[in-house]
Amino acid sequence: MTFTLHDYQIDIVNKARKEIAKGNKGVLIQSPPGSGKSVIIAEIIKNATQRKNDVLFLVHRKELAEQIEGTLRFHGADMNYVQILTVIKAANRLSVIKRPRIIVTDESHHSKAVTYKKIYDYFTDSIHLGFTATPWRMSGEGFTDQYDSAIFGHSVDWLINNKKLAPFKYLSVKLINDKKLKKSSTDYSNKSIDDAFEKGIYGDVVENYIKHANGQRAILYAHKVEASQEFADEFKSKGIKAVHADADTPKREREKIMQDFRDGTIQILCNVDLISEGFDVPDCTCVIMARPTQSLVLYMQQSMRSMRYKPDKLATIIDHVGNYARFGLPNQEHDWERYFKGGWKKKRGQIIDDDAPKLKDCENCFAIFDSKENGRTCPHCGYEQPLSESELEHIQAELQVIEPFQIDYTLINYANKDKSELETLEDHYLFAKAKNMKESWIKFAYMPAKSWSWPQFHSELKPLKQKYNY
């Protein structure tokens, strides 16, 4: 069986091979949702099994194990050398697991949880490959304690321009209370954005689907199970075939729902977080977000679910909760290297994520756990989840097309630097701009500039001003 990878996917495979050849025992690989991480993983595992290397594949949800096995078999991996286990099962069976040459962790942003670390600490001689679209943690903690290096794939814009992801139209409500917006050094402050958006669902969900995406297959994300069920009922009351599914939906029933959605018998698939990370769901052209989140991980996984590429496809993303104001549009550039290294701080004023009454995402380690059994304390990392609100107010609003806007991460990076890290004139210039300091500070802070005349100083700064346009 053969399968041809795209050039950009082959490039990632080759880069991973080179990092391992350098002696790096841990390599994190980032590539956006829908860019074909499963194909890249399958190629790497196929190559490993051809060399008779044993592979341990870790997943965070049992529903994903069977799906991943099918993908690996389809791409020609020798399953005699592959073990696919949930992280909890693997952590409880360490003494009987065949010692792997390679440990592959899917959705590796989860891997800071103690259960993952228990496995990595046990198999210290294994090569560790982690895959994620979003090497990001709400705490600001990085991943360098687990990975020696990182490989970053192409941007969302590059993938769209090269017909690897579908272009999109993004509909949401404009910031409704501009008076509450306050500027930080480079952008609206996170807290003021949250203040400007009253927490709620803006616009009529069903009517906006009819207006902007009527007839399209859509996946709706709600903030809790009861809300998801109510949305499904509202769609059905308007003659639109909709169904709700959650983690408690029996496997056979869920498979039938997916097949009906694939066949077009069902138009709207309502859920909470079931159809998110790695979950194999039929293609759709529309996503409806009725769930506010402060997690970049959830935002990208959910907003980009409709952007899997097909010729002439235009994805429609309907954001009823203003998530774009916190993260930008799906093609917003993110400083993944900075997130990988860690050290950035969680901002104040975050919205608390509501979730299903039983199944919860830990806001600290992103592990999934049963809140009915564990309450608000995550059994994986011990983090106590904030109290969540039970309802989201429905607020009348007119949705509009949201145009792309960009955040200048150059200044954000320098705003987080310490003066001791500054070396060049360019470093000092960007640091001063990030901190809203006068340019005269640079002349006395940058050692070589102390001996310059003021005309020479301004002459040296001129090309930097032209370069950055600050």
C-alpha cells in the first residue's frame, strides 16, 4: 500500500529525522489543524516499523485508539510493532508494556499532566515525538522540560494559499462596547476585551444559520450538554435535521449519527467538546461556535473544523460568542516558538469555560476527566477548576463579516524580555518601543551608543525605524 505525502509533510518528516540524528531524545512537531498531522505521524511510524522499531502511541481519549489504528494500517505501518494505548491505561501497565524505541504522543499539549510524565520518566531511553497544532498552555508553562527541540509547520495562511486548507468567511458580532476597550502597549488588553463582550450568545443561532449557511452541513459547539440538546431541538423546530451527541452517546449510536451526517441525512451536529481534538468526523463546511473559551487549543480545533480542503470550498465560521476577539481569526499568526519555550503569563480577566456536567477539560493540563466523580479537582494534575456559570444569556445582535486583523508579536516578545537579555541596538530599539520608552533611553542603555553624537545616534536608528515602521 502506498500513499503520497505533500512536499510540506515530507519536509516535516525529514526535519524530525534530522533532529533525532542530532541526538535529541524529544522532538515536538507543530502543524495547524487540518494540515494532515495524522498522515505525517503514520509516515514516521511506518518508517520506524520497517526498521523493526517498537512504537508506543499514546492517546488521551479511548475513542481515538481504534480510529488511529485504522489510519496507521491504511498507511502501511506494521502493527506488530505498534502499541496504541490511552495514557491512563499505559501509566497503569508500565511493567508489562514492551519497551518502546519511540513514544508518539498525539495532541501533545496534554503531555504536561502527571500521567504522561510518569510514562516518560519510566521509559527514559525512548525517543519521544509529540504532535500538536497548538503547543500552548493557559498557565504559560512551556515544553522544553519534555522536548529538546521543536519543528514548526507552515502557517494557516500558507496552507490556504497553497490549497491545503479551505479559505473561510468569519461571521461574528463587532465589539459592542468600544468605550470599555483599553490599549496595552501593542493591542487591546485582554481584560478590556472580555469587559467589552458581555458573556453571552450573540444573535439567534438558528436564524443566522439559515441566513448565512442554509443547507450546509454544520457542527455546533455548545457550552454544556443541555444547551447542545436545546439547540438541536430549535433547529428541528424549524424543519432542519439536527442531532445532539456527547461522550455518553453509545458508540453504535454515535457511529450511526456520523454516517447520517456524512450522508447528509443530518445537517447540524450539536455537541460540547466531543468533536474536537483528533476526532474523526465527516467533512463539514460550517462551524457554529456557541461556546466561549479562553483556550487557544479549543478555539483553533473548533473554529478550523470546517476548513479541511476541497476544491472550490469556502468554509463558514459563525462565532456567536466573540472568541475571535481573544485569539484573532483562524489565520492569525502565533508565536509558537515562544509558547513552546514558555514564560509568557496568563492574562487576567479570562472567561471561564463552561462544560458538560460530567466530562470536563482541565484548564491546566487539558486532560479530560469525570467531574461527577472528581468534582472540580483534576485527577491528573491536581488543579482545581474555577467555578463555572450554568447559563449564557442570549443577546440580540447583528452578525457581520469579520475582517482579518494582525497582532504584532515582535513587540509582544520584547515586552516580556528583561533588560539583561538585550544585546544589539535593534534589541534595545524594540524593547524601548514595546515598553513605550523614549528613544533617548536607548542612547544611554546601549553601551556603544554612549560615545555617539546625537546626529550619529539618530542616523543609526533610522534604518530600524524604516524596517519596523514604528
